[in-house]
Amino acid sequence: MDQTSWTTRGVFTGQGGARTDEAGIVSGDLSVRTTWDGTQAEVKIQYTGTSDWHTLTGSPVPCPSQEDSRDLHQAVVEAVRAGGGATVPRHARPWAHS
């Protein structure tokens, strides 16, 4: 199956930034990319305009559909904007349609 991905640029983090596996907390002007492979979604972030992508803590997550992965992407963008050491939302699974 082909991968599907979404990228949102110009996401400014709220106070406390977003937590990555490789670089710890990052903050400022970020790009968020979600890639869905048919069974799970991988979320990465980068400083907008740079080439290095970092895994957002909590990624990858099981994701059964393309629609769910799109909703996950939007939930991640909102979490990054909220800050507070944002990670991939896992508890409420606001993106799940099941």
C-alpha cells in the first residue's frame, strides 16, 4: 500500500513546546508531518525551513484508516499549538471513528 502524508507548516508552539524523541523539547515555528502506511501513523516535526525531522514522542500509533490518520494529524497540530511538552495524543483518541 502506498503511504499517505499530511504536512502543516507554520505551527507555532504554545508555552512548553513539543517533546521529541531525538531533540527533547522544541518550540517556535514548526512543521508537523503525519505519514500513514495503512496500519499506523508516524508523526514527525521539524523547525520550519530546516531539513531535520524529529519523531514526536508517542509516535507511531496504530491507526486503522486514512480518515483516522487525517484526524490524528489535526489533533497533533492542535496539541503542538497548545504546547505543554506536547506529544502524540493517545488517551482519548480524538481521531478515532470506530
